[in-house]
Amino acid sequence: MSENWDLHADGWDSNKDVVKYSELAFESLSKITNLKGLNILDFGCGTGLLTEKLSTDANHIVSLDSSEKMISVLKNKNLNNVSTITTELSKNTIENNDLLKTKFDLIVASSVFAFLPNYEKTLSLLKTLLSPGGRIIQWDWLETEDTPGFGFTKIRIESALRATGLKASSISEPFTFKSNDSEMKVIMCVSTDIE
């Protein structure tokens, strides 16, 4: 999967739609979360457009993506409180990477889960990385009649959270993304550990 994303890395940060999406995601996050001093995992970070915005207030960010070229673009931004990991998330990665030994106050995943083969498995892995009281915040495309089989419904998210021992503190549609002649709604979920 990472090889496909490698093909997009060079022009990613100059794509106005990608930049706008990251701005809207950050804006919706800023309305509900004080980022000051947090330890954050940016899961599926790409070139780090969201990481950049988070880095101004966060204590430390670990940005993880499977695309080597996307991570290379992020590294070239020289953000002093950001560490990167180039790999797919797995139990082995969590057990053997020192950057994942510290728990995270916040895990963000912006337009990531719809592209992964197993949403529940990924949520279970991310849950193990949360500090007590920590939150996972995801933005994904809202599945609609116009986009059947792509994205998520509220019911689908709630089902996955229940299956993995997480609960939603909120599920909303924070923005509609407009590009050329099309509109796609974004669904945002804030979840925490049930325990």
C-alpha cells in the first residue's frame, strides 16, 4: 500500500484540496481540544500537513505513515518536536519501537481508516497506545447514497468502537469538502477507552 502513496508524495503539499482538508480538520480539532503540552500520535500522517499545525502547541508528536516518500517530505520540514516512523502499524511495531513506548494523550487519524483493510484491528492497536483519559480523533469521508461502500456511517463507527472497547464521546459532521463540482461530507469521531 505504501508504494501507491509514494507516487503522490512530491506534489502532496501543493495540492490545494489536500491543504484545505488539513486546515478544516485542524480547525475542527481546535474547537474541541487544547493541544498545549500533549503527546500526540499522528497516525497515517502523510507529509505532515496536520502534524505541522499540531506541532506549534504539542509537547511531542510521533508521526507514523507507511509511505517512505511521504515521511521524507515531513522530515524535510525539520519540526523540532516531531519524530517519525515509517511502517505499517502492527503489534510487532508497537512492541519494538521505542517511540511507541510512551502513551499518547491524543491520537489523530485524518482521512486514513477508509483506506485500511481492517478498521477494527487498527482501532484495537491504537487503543493500546492511549494514555488514561486519552482520545482518538478521526476524520473520514461520510458514506452516503452517492458514495456507497466508501467511507463510514455513524453506525459503522459505533459498531467498530464497541468491538474494540472504545466509546464515542461525539460523532459529528464538522465540514463538507467542496472540490470542483463535487461535495463530500466528512465525519469526525472522538473516542475514548471504555475502561
